[in-house]
Amino acid sequence: MRIIVLVKQVPETDALRLDPATGTVVRSEESAIVNPLDLYALESALKLKDADSSIQVTAVSMGPPSAETALREALAMGCDDAVLVTGREFGGSDTWATGRTLSAALRRIGAFDFIFAGEKATDGDTGQVGPEIAAFLGIPVATYIGRIGWLTGAKSADSTGRGRPLLRVERVLEDGIQVLSCRAPALLTFCKAAGDPRLPELAGKRKARKAVITKFGFSDLGIKQEETGTPGSPTHVVKVAMPNLTRKSEIIDARTEEGMNAACDRVIELLEHKGLIVRGRKA
Amino acid sequence: MNEIWILAETKAGKVAPVSFELLAWARSLGGPDQIHVTAVLPGPASDPEELCYRGADAVMHGTGRRLEGYDASISAKFLASLLEGTRPTVFLAAATARGRTILPYLAAIEGLGLTADCTSLELDTSTGVLLQTRPAAGGNIMATIKTVRGLPQMSTVRPHSKQPLPRDESRPVKVRTCSFEAEALPDDGLNLIEERPFPESKGIADARLVVAGGKGLKKKENFAAVEVLAKQLGAEVGASREAVDRGWAEYPRQVGLSGRTISPDVYIALGISGAIQHLAGIQTAEKVVSVNTDPDAPIFAVSDLAIRGDLFDFIPALEKKLEGFSPAE
């Protein structure tokens, strides 16, 4: 049984702050990290492996050669092996071209039961690549997954495909939890409700440093240039602007009782004006 | 004439309100002589005519047992079958869990571009080119995107970023039923076990009023005060990432790009200093009120009403004043 976990290297955005005076972004030193939501996918796969060591967990990333660092972190957490899809031809890929490229790489890797991924990456913030890969591979997708567990475990599967592994997955949606049964092969995208990811241990780090990472380039994937990179992308960015998030603030100094009183009056006024509260008590 | 499609959603057997926002988006792209709007409604719904009252010129209502919604690949294949007949200029879906799963699946099948979570759309009705603008890079930049290959040009748009049009029963009702025999498709292995709605709550994504707490509350017991205030206001409880990480609130309550982006009428932030990903997540809130002791808290810059003071004074003071009020229905 094999689970593939998709991992993306992203710039660290947490340390960014908004300068209240100018409304512009203050950049502290940026560093590259594993996309935080991918850690939930990794944790979910590794938890299944904890219970059944025969499960092989393979981390796959597409990115510049430096994305190897993200894969070594995945290996340090406990993944068995890693594949980096890298090449100049892939540069500028939008979500469609990324999905096309990664699905070609996954086909080349061969047999898998499940593909796990973060619900979205914090840099692109689209959440589209997961469902796109599922569509390219012709397998179902379930998104926004929190907790998972086996309904029918890996060991029960036989060669005829009957009794294929069956997971119970919980989707965390806008208004509630949707519980599904999910038969392999399928692609699942995970959110924070999946639970805290583990930290790599020293032995894992040592192993990860020495591990050989398989590299796939353009010529390995059997796809055309018009299917990947900028030429393969159906969307193009035509303009980039700094957003102005700032609003014309009314500032109330509420450090005194009087000030707080006035502040609360303004809040009440606003809520009443918006029709969110009405005068009088309910019967 | 530009043909515009929107992907309507259902909730509890009826057309979901987010569909009406999509119709308002569609209608904003051009005048009645420039655009024709069709709502595509997959799955059972008892009131498809509502879509016409809210701005659709026509409705294509998909019926079939497997279009209920939890399997995006089936819905995507249904949409792909409709695209065999005609190619609209634009196809919009809501950036909800549903829209954000079905549309990318469709995009991949059809080889089409898709832009996620747009907050602004502009159609050149003479050339048919759609400019799609969205926050990117953790809300640090606004990117305007163009689809350079294939029709329809597809986007998901952020829920609550536009008011629905007023209901107009004089508009003509034109509903066509399209049956989709998904039974012919192989068993795809996804099946519903159960649905557990969040208790007494519509969730923060659909709320008109959200009261959220952050690190400034200092400990879990204090976070309960936010819940009490929210209850008195008839508001939904939100939380910053720090508050969720500390276990004071559940993840579905997390406001920000790493949780949910929200667009309430009023957002009240208590003890939240305002990480950039949080601020980007409340960008489309109509009014923002914040309470913080730190005059340099970034949240003040994005607030309409910035209250410099102690939230532990603010909560009881506001609760006292609220005694003469009730939440609106």
C-alpha cells in the first residue's frame, strides 16, 4: 500500500505585518518553509503508517531545485522516499499546468492507493491543484478533510481489487461536518482539523540528510511544452497591485470610563444602523 | 450577446442564498442587451424559479440521483456534459467548499483556466474578455488575471462579496430540466455516511455579524466572554489563528486566509492585533470594529471603528448597554 503526499515549498508569510501608518506590508526576513497545510497531509499519512509499517509514504514536490529542502523535511518526519519534479520548462505554471505536470509525474511513479495534499498552499491560496490532479488521473476527490480512519484497512485488500482499502474521512465544511467513506484510489486534501503535525526527530533528520531524492525533469514526464509552464497555462497574470486594506478609521480613546462609554455607544449605533440589533427585549 | 453561466448551490433541498450573489455578480458584468445569464443548478431543489426572480434569464436544472453534492467528480462530469452543447463566455461559481472542489475538477477535464476566490470581475462586453482580480500571496498583492485559452473563462468568487439583487417575481421563469444519468458512471468509491451540522450555528462564513477573539483574551476561560457577548448579539463567534492554536476555539471558527475568509456586515475583533493573513481574510467585511490596548496594532489601520482600550472593560460595558436591545431576526 502506498500513499503519496504532495508537498509545496512556500515563502514564510506569517512574519509579515501591516504598517499601520502607511498600510503597506512590512517584510521581515523571508524564508522558505513547507506549506503549513501540507504538514496536515503528511501527519495524516504518517499516522496511518505508525499503525501499519507496511504502508509506504512517498513525498512529491514540484518546484525549483531548492524545493529539495521541503522534501528533506518530509523525509525527516518519516516519509519513506521523495520525488522532486523540477525543470525550467515547468516555470510559470498556473494551477492547470501544475496539475497536468504533477499528474504526469504521479503516473510515472506508478501504483498508489491514496494521494494526500494540503487543502491549499499559503502562497497561491487557490486550493485548485488537488482537485485538478484528481480529475487528470480520473479519480475522485474529497476536500477540506479533518480526521480520517480505516473502515477497511490496507491489509484486507486482495489482488482482484475487491476489498480495496476504505477510509472514513471527515470533511470540515462551512456549516458542519460531512462524513464520507472513501475507497482507494482517491485524492484527499487536508485542513488544520486533521491535527497537529509531528516534529522531525534527530534520527529522522539524520536519515533525511543522506536520503537520495529522485528527480524527474521535463523529458521524464512525456508531456509537451504546451501542457506545462507558461505556454501550458490557460491563465496569465496581467497586473499586480498592492492592495489597500486600510480604512478611514475613527479612533476612540477608551482608556477612561467616559471614553469606553462613548465607544460602546458608537458600536450600538453601528449595529442598530445595520439592522443587526433592534430596540426592545424579546418577549 | 455574452452568455454567462453561474453554478447555483443547494442547501436542505432549496436554492442556497450564495447562488443569488453569483447572479448579482453575473448581472454586474453588462446590461440586459449585452449579457444573457443562465443558472446551472445541479441536484434536487424545490424552488429553481427563485433563480429567475433573482436575475437569471434561464435555469438548467440537473436532476439525477448522484448529483446531491458530496461527490465533486460527478457534478463536474454533469457540467462537462452541458458544455458539449454550448460554450458560454464566462462561468462563475462561489468560492465555497463546493465551488472550490467542483470547478477545478471541471477545469482539468476541459482544459480550461480557472481563477480562485475573486473579489472583482470586469467583462469587456465587446471583446468578451474577463478580467479577474483576486488577493494573492497571503493577501499581500492583488493579482489581475486573464484567461488566454478556451471558453468559458472560469472564476470562483468570494461569498458575500456582493449583495443579491432584490427578488422580482415579475421576471419570466424559464427552467429547463436536464437529466444526468450518472448511474452509467463507474462506482467512484465516495459515499455519504452522515452529516453533522454545527450546533445552533450557521457558521462564520454566512454570518452577518461576527465577534472574534484573539491572543488579547489571555486564557481559555476568558474566551467564554466572547461567546457570551456573541450570543447576546445574535452573532457568530470567530477566532484568530493564535486563539485556535491555543485551543480556545475550534478550527471552523478561524478567521483569515489560513481559516475562513468572511464578509459579514459587521466584524468585531477583540484582542486581535491583526496578522496580515487575518486582515486579508476580513477584507470584504463591510464594517470592522476593533478593540485593542496597543495603539500600533495593525488591525486599527483596517478598522472603521478603532477602539483603544481594554477588552475586559469593553465587553461588560457593551453588554450593559445591550440590555435594551435584542438581536434582529
